[in-house]
Amino acid sequence: MSGVAALSLSLIFTLLMVASAEHDYGQALSKSILFFEAQRSGYLPADQRVYWRGNSGLHDGMANGVDLVGGYYDAGDNVKFGLPMAFTVTMIAWGVAEYGRQMETSGELGHAMEAIKWGTDYLLKAHPQPFVLYGEVGDGNTDHHCWQRPEDMTTSRLAYRIDANRPGSDLAGETAAAMAAASMVFLRSNPAYSRRLLSHARQLFEFADKYRGKYDHSILVAQNYYGSFSGYEDELLWAAAWLYHSTQEQQYLDYIANNGDALGGTEWDATEFGWDVKYAGVQVLAAKFFLQGREAQPAPVLERYQQKAESFMCSCIGRGTNNVQRTPGGLLFHQSWNNLQFVTGAAFLLTVYSDYLSSAGRSAACASGATSPAELLSFAKSQVDYILGDNPRGTSYMVGYGDSFPRKVHHRGSSIVSIKVSPATVSCREGYDTWFARKQSNPNVLVGAIVGGPDADDNFVDERYNYDQTEPTTYNNAPILGVLARLHGGHGGYNQLLSGAVPLPSMPVGRKPSSQAFAIEQRQTTSWNNRGKTYYRYAAVVTNKSARTAVELKLSVSQLYGPIWGLANSGDKYTFPEWLSSLPGGKSFDFVYIQAAPPAVVTVAGYKLIQ
């Protein structure tokens, strides 16, 4: 045997050994959730674990007279795009709804729920009126001319909205889906918050359906970044599916059934699933309803949805009539820019559908024959394993996982020295000249981020300028959380076709308690007119309804646009006034604020009860 042949065999053997090694899915899950903390905008909480980040976007919405502080940056830039953010929230929530018990076993359920709430808290702010929704803060055109940390932003922070005159059914529909899905997650641990989310979801669905149109025709600055290429029809069905899943109300199931043909749900043979195209997700949810044996009247329509869902599954695993292209290394491939968004989305749908079929004792019907649930799950696992390093390059495309991963990620905050190390402001041009152009690795490791990934030939260039391959996004990570939880924790021992509440514990260990021990009452005490604008003075009374003394009280006050008296500020929360350190059972205190708007939303974010 020649030396070259021996070397080749040795290399092949080594690659096979690497490929056969089992990954630490629990570690990957922990890291992938951590990434969302790096993407936070607004006031960072005291328990923030990504230490190199600081507060940012603290005046978002001010120019528009609305509080839009918070939420997530979508990728390596500093813009808050509503459509991919809402999709991100929907997918994390779906992962928790399906695999919350496995996440709890991994110790990550609390962190996953916090990731959802960071998004929904913002989305609630962005929906100040039934037919008004803010869909973007900042714009890509000005943002992309600057390379700055989020903490240093000098670019435009104007906010853009949809309303009855400027509709956006896709944006409103996806946001409705996010709130409906999240309402299921908080149903037991925070029922008041769950009801609030569901109320907004209903309003947003009505908005989306009543005033139809593409959001990027109303928010023009989104067109070059998150244009709605697939239209809004899929989001209408998506929102209705999630509202039915969360409420079990017949009207939403009827909407899916009666509009399946007109809106494309029973017609579209989807081969991709992501922030723009939701048809495959709708079809999988409708298939779940069908397999659960929902009402007989829409069953034939739901079965047609199921057939389209299985068409998607078969196209992914290469057993359909229109199969998805794969790289030589076996990765699903759709496009050069950020291909892994479609891989993680497909892996999630394959995983949950595999479990639906297992629960029903069925197989998928592919063009080449019956396909078992185990085959679907195995293929989903192969895609996750590729991302984690089982690929021709031996590279993990999750930053911080394994020994070889991208070091020059296209991400402003990660690529510039932390503001906590060097507090001097980094200007637009300085960011490009000093930090974007530098040859060294990023000074901050963006742990858990899934980047865009390799090209059609499994090639990858780890350079900051190569945003097609090295830029991470929240919607790359969101779908993989559920898959990682499933691979790490197993099936979980329960039937996923059971209806009813999501099988979550009443409260994740170590997380914040509910606010049922407190009552908050607000009233308007006076009003006056100044220069054509009416101002209101509101008084709020906070009462400890329990029999024990409360300490470390934290209040969340959102939709506040004026001065406030009687509370101490602590980051993004408020605490007892300075003269008060505790509140005995049955006692109250009050505070006041002034604004030219309806009352602010005041909720209890945390507290402790002592004897």
C-alpha cells in the first residue's frame, strides 16, 4: 500500500471516528440559549450572564412617543426587526411547549422561558393599540454604514409601525403567533401574563385578517433586509393555528379549515421553513390536530394539511418528488446566505413530527415508501451533528462548542472590545477601521451562536467580511433548542398528542415567583391641558395581600412616557421607595406618575417573602 493510500485511509478512519462520536447535546443546549442574552437590547438584568454586554437602545421609541426599550437585535447588526424577532419567540416557545420537561431535566427550562419573556415583553410594548404594531427600530441602511457596539450606537433609532392605513398582515400574524405560543408556556407559572399575551394575540390576529397587506409595503425600510417574499397568507394560517393550539376554540380551527385552499395551506408543497415562509410549520401543526382526532367536520381538510406536512418531511430526507439539495457532507442546502437557518428549522419540524407519528403509531407516506418516525428523527440528528462538527471540515458552526469553531464572527458587539474593558465610545468609522478590518479573532466569544454556515461544497471562510457564512441570527438558534433538548433528554415519557396544558412544572426551580401575593390598583387623579395636549396624573397603590413581609420587591413599569415619583429605579425595574425596605402583610404604599397617555402597565417582576 502506498504512503498516500495509507494516509487517505487513515484520514477516512479519523473522520469516521469523529462522526461516530456522540455530542454533548446538553452542553450545546446551554450554550445555544446563552446566545440570546448576547442579543438583548435595553436594560440588562442583574443576572445577565454574557458579561461583556452592557445596556443599549435606552431611548428606543422616544422619538415616536412610545416605549420600545428591550427586545432582541436580530443578528450581527443593531437593528430590531419585528418579523424575525417574533418568529424567534414563536420557535423558542414551540420548543418549550414540546420539550419543556427535557429542558427542565437539563436545568435550562428557566433560561428558555426567560429568553421567551425578554421577547414577549418587548412585543407587548410594540403593540400599544389593537390596530397598531411597531415593526422595526432603527434601519438597516444607516446601521450598515456603522460598525459600533450596541452600547455606542449613534445611528437612527426611529421606529416604524403598521396600522389600519398601513397594514402588515405578515408582521401582525407572526406576532400573534408568538404571543399565542408564549401564552402556553406561561399558563401555569404566570397565568396573568399568559392571559395578557393571549389577549394581544387575539387583537393582532383580527388586525392581520381585517386589514390585509404585506408589511414591507408599509415599512419600506425593511424591504432590503426582511422583505416578505412569501406574502402574508402563511402568517394568517400560522397565527390561527397557534391561537387554536393555545385556546382550543373552534373558530380558529374553522379558520384553518375554511381558508386552507385560498391561503395556500393545503396547496403549497413547501421545501423550506423559516422567518418568511411558515407553510410547513402550519402544516405540521394542522397534522398534529388531525392526529389528535379533532372534530370530524374539518378532519378531511386537516388530513390534506398532513399530506403536505409529510411532503416536506420526505423532501428533506430525500424520499420525496422534489428533494432538497444536499452538500457532499450531507447538509441540507438552500442558499449561500445563512443557509443554516433552514437547516435548524427543518431539524425541528422533523423532530416534532417524528414524535407526533410515534404517539399515533404511524409512519410517514413518502413517494419511495413508508418512512418510520425513527428515520425522521435520525435525519434531524444528522443535521444537528453536522452543525456541531460532524462535517468534512471538522468545524463546529456553533460558536464556543468544540475545539474548532468560527473566531471572526460577523457581529458588531462580539468583534469590538467590551465597553466594560474600554468605555471610550467607538465611532462608526473607527469601528470599521480598527475592529472590522483587524485580522485577529473577535475579543468576545459569542458563545452558542449558530452562524450562517458552509456553502454548497461544504467550504467555509472564517472572516468577518464574509457575512453570508459568519453572521449569526436569533432565528438560526431558536428552532434548535427543542431539538437539542429532545436529543439530550429523550422522548420524555408522555404522549405529545395529548391536548390541554403544556406539561411544564408550576414554577422552574430558582426562577421568579408569581405576583399573586400583590394587588396593584391605579386611578387617574387629575388632568390638565398644555399647548393642546392633555396630561394625566395617575396614582398607583401596591398592596401586599400575603400574611408575610415582602422584601426585594421589583416592579416592571412599561408604557411609561413621563416622570415617576415614589419608586427607586434599579436598571430596567423599580423597587421600594428609598424610605421603605420592606412591606408587611396587609400593608400598602403608593407612587404617582404623569404622562399624556393612558395608564402605564405595572406588574410585579419579583419579590421575597420572609417571616
